[in-house]
Amino acid sequence: MKTVYLYGKLGKRFGRKWSLNADSAVEVFAAIEANKEGFLEYLARSQRDGVEYAVLNKSPINISSKKELKALAGRPAAWAINISM
């Protein structure tokens, strides 16, 4: 089981905390979409509007700087999706 946290507008709209039987981010996204229709379209539309997302395997609380967030995510992000064991 993975615990998934959606932050910011994602959490408000689709639910902040999820417990999912998933082995990858792709499976996490598919599971959320199956339970909350429109999730993937919302991500795509937001990205077209310039919002970038980061998928983290570390709690944002333990991230000490924007530099560390960028290193974890590969690029700066406006919102984070945290997937942890």
C-alpha cells in the first residue's frame, strides 16, 4: 500500500490523502482517475496553463530548500504529489 498526498488545489479538489495499492506513479494516477473522474484532465489542463507538478517520494516537510525540491522533482514545481510507503 502506498499513501499518496495531494497538495494545494489538487488536494482540495480530489482529496488530500489516498491509500492505494499501486506500484508506480502511473498506477497512482490511474487509481485516482478511476475514483475521481477528471483528475487526469485537470492535470493536463493545469499543465497547459503553466502549472508544473512534482511527484515526490519524500515528505515535503523534510525538504529543506527549493534547490532540494528541484533535485527531487527534476524541475521546479508549483504543486507536489507525494507518494510514500
